[in-house]
Amino acid sequence: MVFGRISKRTLAWIFGPAGLLLLLHAFVLETMHVVGQSMADTLEPGDLVLVSKLARTESRLPGRGDVVAFRLPAKPSLLLVKRVVGLPGDHIVIEGGSLRIHDAGGLEWPDPERSQAAHPRGDTTPGHLDVVVPNGELFLVGDNRSEGASSDSRDWGSVPSETVVGRVFLVLAPFARAGRL
């Protein structure tokens, strides 16, 4: 045998878990560090988060209010984290410091960031916008709405849903902030 005294059982014990971890990373889970203040106070710079790739399938779009990791189409090497506020067909209106969402049926939804984040930053959403989210795209916004704190769909428009890597569902570190989103 090429490996000398190393038994098949020992090789299986070493390479089995390594192979499983590689498969999990490729298809099921991914970790990433949060950079910047755009998702504060929900996520802080330096937080290590776990992303579920299973939440993103062709048959299921992320839901309104989900925090997702995605690749910016203009810079595919850049992995960002934002909150889904608009789904395909939604009418997004930003005026007078508030963000309003009307779904395809005309129902008005509360701003997900205001209703789900415990302590949002920025009392208002600056700017003026009136758009309908195209089919197959999502409108993504950072939770920190302070002036200049988040570059998001308000700046670069909605993003194709296929750029979503997965749903951020767990803060792993720092330990004091660890837990589910």
C-alpha cells in the first residue's frame, strides 16, 4: 500500500469529515464577516454570520424582511448583506423620510426594517424614489438608514434574485451577540 501503515479506516476518518465539510460549504452553508455599518444595529461590523444556501432555490424567493447575502451584479466578487424590502411587482415609494411598500395586489406593507429590527438606526429613510420591482428581482436595503450609511437598491436599483447566495440566519461571533436573527 502506498500509505504504508495508515489504515483505510484512518484515511476514511480524516478525509470523510473533510469531504463532508467541503460539500456543506459548497451547497448548504457559508460563513461571512460583516463589513461596514449598513446593517447596524441588526448586524455590526466584524460579526461572523452563517448563511443558509438552502433558503435560495429556484422555487422559493427570499421573503420580505429576510436578511440575505448576495453578490452585487456590478462587482460579483463582492458579497453583501441587506434586508429584502421589495419583491417582484412591489411598488416602492420613498418620500417624506418614509419607505412604503405596496405589493402587486395593492396592499401596503409595513417597512420590514422598522417592524423587525429591534433598534433601527436613522429615524428616516432619506431620498425620493418611486419604482416597481421588475420580475425576477429584489429590492434590498440596509437597516441603517442614516444619511450615507448604506449603499443599496436606493442607489443601484433592484438586483436579480439569482444573485442571492442565501439567507443570513445566525450570528456566530462575537459570542456576546451570537444567536438567531
